[in-house]
Amino acid sequence: MTTLPTYTQTGQTVTFNFATNLQLTVLTASIIHLFSDRGEPGTSYAVEGDKQQPTAFTVTNQGDHYDLTTAALTVHLDATGHVDVDDAAGHPLITDYRGKRQLLDKGVDKVHQRLVEAEGHSINGATVQGDQGYQVIKALAADEHLYGLGDKPGYLDKRGYEYDNWNSDNPDAHLETFTKLYKSIPVLLGLKNGHPYGLFFDNPYRSHFDLGKESPHYYFYSVVAGNLDYYILGGASLKAVVTNYTYLTGRTPLPQKWTLGYQQSRWGYSASQKEVQAIADDLEQNDLPCDAIHFDVDYMRGYRVFTWDTDKYPAGPGEFIAQLKQRGIRVIPIIDPGVKQDPDYAVYATGLKNDYFVKSPNGQVYINQVWPGNAAFPDFGRPAVRDWWAHNVKFLTDLGVAGVWNDMNEPASFQGPIPNDVVFSDQDRPATHKKMHNVYGHNMAQATYAGLKAQQHRRPFVITRAAYAGTQKYATVWTGDNQSIWPHVQLLIPQLCTLGLSGFSFVGTDIGGFGADTTPELLTRWIEAGLFSPLFRNHAAMGTRHQEPWVFGEPTLSIYRKYLKLRYRFVPYLYDLFAQETQTGLPIMRPLVLNDDQDPRNREINDEYMVGDTVLVAPVVQQGQTKRLVYLPRGEWVDFWNNREYAGQQDIVVDAPLDKLPLFVRKNTLLPWGPAVSHIGDQPDTAMTFRLFGDHGTYDHYQDNGTDFKYQTGEWNGYRVAVSHNQVTVTLTHHGYAAVYQTIHVALADRVVTLTYQASTQTYGPQAL
Ligand code: MIG
């Protein structure tokens, strides 16, 4: 029998003396870091700052293994280095698989395999490990569900599929056959026999997950290089696991309130002032609320980033942006990483002079092609390059833009992929594209965030396509180039919910579909299905059929308008959820399983989602369907449209004609009900309405100026609204923001009760019923 290794303990780190040392660091009772140094220098891009909290734990020798025990987890480590994790009650969560992998038999012999692979097809998706890689194999229970991994397309439960982490821009229709997309977020959430846990593999190199596809007995993670570096996450519920994961990798900061409004986009609008003007006019004339128009690559001078083609903007871009702003419309321009190779172009010349671009191994600036033709790629891993980029953002903020949309930052390239050995920096150390690829978009987003923050003193609005774990601290994400096909309106539910489980709360898809031609019915169902996606943007590719809300006439226009107006009613609720999210990491759009992981029915629902804890959305995602089955989770439910009440834990059939999004509210819920506005201004609201669903309810509402960081020094108000059988009360639970609501309306089933603010006592008199 192998004997147990000795160990040393320094603070909360225990180092076990194997041939290659294995370190366990207790960060909190529910977060344990497992690390084995395989010679890779550098620090994490996902985890910033010291996350260790003073935590009690014990290490005990159990004869054939050690137990490292905290209040929430026990890690068993045996003499051969196997790691098994139980929760505090002794339920196994994570168990090393002791057997050998059994490669999937795909019915191909060696000769054919070589032929097929020579044509570029992959037979066995498993990462080729090379001599620097390793794999981690964990046992699967018969009853085990696996969630997470960011934007991977497919279903909520990822068990039975395989995935790769290598940020990729692939224009084909994203379906469950895809193993990779734009983002690499190597976090798994599991429910093993109903017991929740998480595993976060913090290694940016190309990695692969096989989640019980190769075998029903195990799942594995493999990676081409880097240290063994992962986090064991516990928690009494999936919610607690998400809270722990976002404690570790960070949370989406509170956004500006207007960013929750509707946004209109199409690749091509920004080719001229006239075209954008026409869109703004149409929005207004058609009574469609809207907060932003996005400017795709066409506004630039020959696709040169941080330039504006002033010939196409007779008013001048600054003046035009100001005019739109006056009409309530903000401008979000796109910025790609590729800098046009043009010695007469200042951004390129400066980057070249200061050595800010990535280089071929021979020392020459590496050039590939993107929109501007030949282009150089900023070395975003370096702090100095991020600072430079942040400073470049000033060109746009000086013109008055409201945010920046980062695209192509996988990084994508038109002239073949960037070779692995191109020299990219890892902070100030030379590294390779192989290592830095998956964090390129992350670092670009961070630079953009820093630039906006420094110049605007507002909460930065950055949208990014590529991301790594932790990018949620800097950017909103969208799911890239979907298509106008029914499978993509279906996909938005599990995909956005999965991003939420993976730490990304501010997410959205291109409503109507980016590629291909939409249909009136598809567009209508999309605005319904995506109604609560925090990023709420209609976007389409140049060359596709137009899909602005008015182009199909009636009834599309009226239905679309009805849902835009409904969205604005829900904005204060969404904003409250964001305020909570900054404390809990819990996403806005949630799969049912996140709110209740103990109801087995919730564990595989792909066509319903929840907004916070109280709103249930069951969109129609099939062409031609006008009725659908809805599973109502535990509790009691009120049909939003007709107040009919239902008991939970049953399936009901609901009518869903084209103009109806099936929507339910948990019985006895109060919700804030925003004003009917066409734009979300920076002016404070003087009144707020709350709507009661059911007979009684309590609600905590958050208010601040919706724009800057003053809330962090206490400039916010908290309100507790309560409706009981005999009275309505509103309590100002925190008063730090001067613009307190003067009036509060509470809409009950049969009447509206109004309370007025008494400045002298800072109270709202209770109202007897
Ligand atoms: O190669 O800028 O995903 O939203 O409209 C395409 C043009 C580049 C891809 C983005 C899309 C954007 C488009 N871009």
C-alpha cells in the first residue's frame, strides 16, 4: 500500500508532498482551491484580489487518506492523489474516477480516421493533450445533472455532450452540434443525487469537457497546458453555488438604468447620418420606446477604429449624437480589436512606435486580416496596452457615446487562424497566443471598461462578444451571430440561463436573429421570448431582410409595441434584481432549477425561465403554435393576463395566440411597475407604482440615480412596501438619495392606494384598507 504523503501547512494552505506537490487552500468554508504547480507562470485573469477569508478547518489523518474539513465541505485525499469531496452531511459531491477512460467507439478504423481527420473533421472531440496537458476525470452518478460552461449552445443540462473552450467565431447556425462558441467560461455546476456543487477550472489554455458523452460513468476536463488549478465550490443550494462562484470571479456591477431599455441595431445603419436619422424617426413615429441605437462598423473611416467618417455625418458626429440624445436615444458604437495597418493612421502609428501589437516569433508585428484589411492586434494582456486602449476610448466619449460594443475579440481573423506561437503578453511576461487566446476579449473589455469609467464617471456600458470567466465584472455580453431561425428563439432560453449560471447576469441575444431572413411570426415570438433578457436589442446582419418592428406592418407592429411597452413597466423590477445581483451574483433570467433545485421536474426545462424568484415566462418557440404546456413550479401562481390562479407542481395548457406571451407571477407578490415612458432619462422618478398579484405581499425596492457610482457611498434609497389584509405600508428603509419618491401608488385588485411622502418625518402614512 502506498503511504500518505507528508504535508505542511501555511495559513490556510496545506501542501501535500507528492512528486508534484498538491496544494489545497481554504478560501471560505465553501470554496477550496486545488493547485498543482506544473511550471506555468502568471496569475489568474478570472479571480482578482485576495478571496481568502479567515476560515476554520481541520486536517486529519484517516489512515488511508487525509480529510480536510471545513464547516461546509470535506476533501478526502488519498495516497495516490485522488480527491473526493463531500458536503457537510457526508453526501458525495465530486469523486475522482478510478477507472480508465473508454474511448467512444465511433466505428472508424485507424486508416479511415486519418483520412477523415485530414479533411478537417474531428472523430474524437477530446483535446489532444500533447506532452504538456493533463486531464481530470470525475465519476458520474446515475442521477447527476451538469450545468454551466457559459454560452455553449444546446440544452440546459449539459450531461451527455462534449465542449471545447477556444473562443471561436463560426458563422454557421449555432446548434447543439457546436462544441465551442465565442466565450470560454470553464465552470460546471452539478447536482449529484440532488446535492449541489460547482467546479471551476481556472486555466485559459484550450480545454475540453466531456460530460458523460464518452461514458455514463464519468465526466472529464482536459487541457493542453498550464497548472492544475481548480476550485471546488459548495453551497446548500445551486443558488449558493452561484453566489460562491461569483464571490470568487466577481459580479456584474450595477448598470446604468437606461441600459435596460430597448435598443435598435442593424449592421449598415451607421453608413450615414441620414439612415440613422430615419430609424430614430420611425421609432418615434411608430410610438416605439427605445433607448439606444447601435453603430456597427460602417461609421468609421475605412474600418479604422477610433475614427469617424465625417463625410457621411454632415452635422458632425458629436452634434448628431447630441441631437439623438435630446430625443432620448443614446449611441453605442462598435469597436473591434484589429488596427488597420496604415502608417498615416495615428492609432496604428502609436501602437507601432510603442510596441503595443502582438508579434510573430521572428519579432515582426503580426498581421492578419479583419474588416480594415491588413491589421495589427493590440497586445491586451499587457497593462500598458490596456491603458493605451482605455485612453483611445476618449475619442468616442468626447463625441458623447453612451457605451462601447466590442466585437471580433476572440480574436477573429479572416486570413486563417492566428498561429499558436504568435507572441502575446501575459501581463508583462512574453507568452503565446496559445495561452492568451481565451482571455483576449476579457482583457479588451477590461480596457474598454477602464476607459469609459475614467472619462464618463458613469457606470460603463461595455458589450463584448468574447469572454472568459470573470468578464462579467467588465461587460455585458450578447450571444453573437445567431440566425433568424426557430431553433435560435428556442436556444435563447437555455443559453441565456446557462450564462446566468456561469456568472453572467447581463446577457442578451440578437432579437429577430442576426443572420438569415426573419419572418413576422418569428420576430414576434422573439420579442416575446426575450422580453426579460437584460440586454434587449434587435440586431441584424447587412444583407438580410429588414426586421425593424414596423417593416411587416400589422399585426407585427402593434404586438411588438405592446411588448416594448410592457418591458418598460418591468424595468424597475429588472433594476431591483440587478441591485440584488451585485450582492448575490444571482442572475436576472433564471432556469427553474436555480430557484428550486429540489424539484426534479425543474432540472431539465428548456422552454421556460424565471425572472428573479417571482415571474415565470413560458414563451412560444415553435412556428404555428398557439397553445402550450406550461409546468408551474412549486407554490401558487397568478396568470399575469387574467389573474386566474393555479396551484404549482402541475402542467397546464395555456392559450398563446400570436400576441400572447404566457406569463405567471407567484401568488402574493408585489412588483414595481415602471412608468409608461419612451426613454429612460437621467431625471429621477418622482412617483412609483407597485402592483399586487394575490391578496398580500411584501417587496423591497431599490432606487438611486441610475447613472454613476454615488450609490457606493450611500446615495440610494430602500423602500419596503407591504400590503396586508387591512393596510398598505411603505417604509423608507434606507435614505441616502435625495430624490425620494413623493408619491407611491399601490395597485390592488380593485383599486389603487396612494401614499404621500411626509418630508418632516420621512415616512409615508400607512393607509388602512
Ligand atoms: O464579421 O460588425 O457579431 O453583430 O454586426 C462580422 C459586423 C462582424 C459580427 C458581429 C455582428 C456585427 C458584425 N460583426
